[in-house]
Amino acid sequence: MQQSLFVKIATVGLFSVGSSSIIAGSFLFTKTSNHTGTTQIITDISRYQEIRNHKWSDINQIKHFPVDIPGGAKAVSMAYSPGLMQGSSFFQIRFQQPPEQIQKLLLRYSKIADHQYWGGDTNSHSSQSNGVPTTFFYTGESETEAFPNTYQIFVFKAQAQGQPGFKWNHGHSYGVAIDSSTSEIVYWVEKW
């Protein structure tokens, strides 16, 4: 009789522990899949300082970004994605400045760029002869995420970290894109 009662209690206990484990496992799996399924893109410009100074892991890749959003900058937009595991991450800020300031930046950046493109996106740039990956126009308003032909894209550095035969499988690039006709500049960095 005591042995039968002990077996019943042990069975109920094991079922309770098993059920709790299944529920906890399901909860954790759901939370994990929700966090890894999509990456939320941060567009709140009030977080610019936090992202520039604390979130982006390699300061050398973003040292060309302004320390602060310039006073008087207009039409400011930002996009930041920390990426997922081996997924790409990016950071962009776009704004308008007075035409004379844009012309100074255009002259300065054209002298230090390793590569230059007119319009397009990373796919069109990297597919050109001696082309390198750049970025998409995350802060633009087009669904194609390509820079209009009025934008001149300056690549300061593009570094492959892939393997022979698949050179650009991993890497990073950074630079600026400037549209003189609208007095806009886009500071960008991309890692994949």
C-alpha cells in the first residue's frame, strides 16, 4: 500500500516537473525566436550620441561621423541596426546643411575616398569592375533603398574578411554620400 502511494506521488511529481519544463522551454523558445527573427531598426535621432559613442563596436569605422548632429541641420533622419549573429549591421545619419558647407565637405571627401560612385546601392557598386560593397540608402524614402543618381558615394574604406573565392562574404565599408543639388550628406558604415 505504501509502495503504491509512493509510486503515485512520484508519478504526479514527474508529470508536474515535465509539464513545467515543457511550458518553460516553449516560453524561452518563443522569446528567442521573437528576438532573432527580425531586427528592429532604430530611427530615433535622439539616440544618435548613444549609438555613435557606445553601440557601434569599432570607433575607427565611424570617426568620420560628426560628434554631434550639427546645429542648424535640417531634415535629419537616422537608421541603425545592430544586426543578428552573423547578419549585417549598419548605421546611417542623413541631414541637410547650407550649400557652402556641403561643397567644402564634397571637396574634402573626394580627396580621401578610395572609391567613388554615382547613385546605386551596394549590389550595383560591388558588381562593377574593381567595385566594392558600400551600403543601401536606409535613410532615403525609396523602397528600393538605392541612392538616386544625384548622390555621389565616397568609400573611405572597404575591407573584405571572407575567404578565397568568396572574398566579400564578410567585411565592412564606410564613407559618405553627398547630394549637392539638395545639400544633403549621408554618413554611413556597414558590416556584414
